[in-house]
Amino acid sequence: MKRFLSRIGSSIVFLLCGVISLFLLASGYESVFSRSLPVVRTIEPINLTALSSSYDIDHAILGDKDDPRYGSYGKPQTIKFPERAARLDIVQPLKDESGKWLARSNGLHILAPEKARNGSLGITLLYCRAGARTISADVLPAIGSNLFMDTDRSWRYVYKVTSTAISPASQAYVLADGGNTSKLLISCFDDTKNNNVYLEANLLSVQGTDV
């Protein structure tokens, strides 16, 4: 009996290891080939109609780290929200073979529809999938709180949250922009409700992170 139970336990362990390995393999496939697979959901299609109605986002995809739209302070790599210890990765936008926009489950994708302003990023659009690991209607940073976005050149953009909103994904969204300082708009798509969760922020300062 003990030998039988031991075999059953070993079989369950091997099965779990196989399932985990298969999931990791499928997740890697999604990442490498920018394709969404059922169940895995590491990468999923996202609705950017609200942004594409207001900005030329097809030409807002940044190039390499020396793209002039990054300005003088480098390529953003991470962003930190209030009351969270961990930083979220900022990565390049994704599209599948049919041209649909894609988003990872635990990161934000960067678009820059305008040139730099005074050496800083001009308008920065970060899009994501709404959720506990990014931003959702339930975990929105408070107005007046600060966001910290670090670059690959050891600089930190400090933004102040000025507004938040929730609206249908099909409704165009225009950033409140005076055209002078750097502006940040984060748009997170909630596929269960087909709406977007928005966060706007103004640049307060750019600080060096080297000590």
C-alpha cells in the first residue's frame, strides 16, 4: 500500500512539473513570437481605439535607445507606483501578424507620439492590461501622489498624478496638455468590462539616481 501511494505521489509530482514546464514553454512562445495562446494569457490582444483616435500611435513606436524622442535622459525601463515595493517593467509595444496590439500581463508598453520637450520625453503613453499587477479601477494611485520612472542612463522622471478616469474603450481620450512640459498618460484596458482605466501625470523633475 505504501509503495502504491508513493507511486501515486510521484506521478502527481511529475504531472505538476510537466504542466508547469508546458506553461513556461507556451509563455516563452508567446513572448518570442508575439502571439496569444488560449489559457496561457501571458500576452493578450488589447483595444487601443481610444488612443489611436487621438494620436498617431502606429508611428509612436520608439526605436532603439538612441531614438531622439527619448530626449536627453535615456530610455525608460521601470516605473514605481505609490505604496508598491516592486517596480513594473516598461517595454516596447507589441503587435501580432494581423496588426492587433498586444500587451503583457505584468508590464507597461511605451509609445511616444511627439518629440522631446526641453530635453525630456514629450508625451509618453504607457498602455497595459488592467489588473492587480498593473493598474485597475481598484488600485489606482491617488491624485497628488508621485510616480517614479527610471531610465537606462541613471535618471529618474518624477511625475505627479493629476487625474484618473474610467471610460469605454471605444471612446477617444485626449490628454490634458498645455504643450510645455512632459506629460504621462497610462491607459490600462479591462477586457472584462471593455473599458479603459486612465491615469494622467505632470512632470515634476528629473533626478539623477547615481549616488
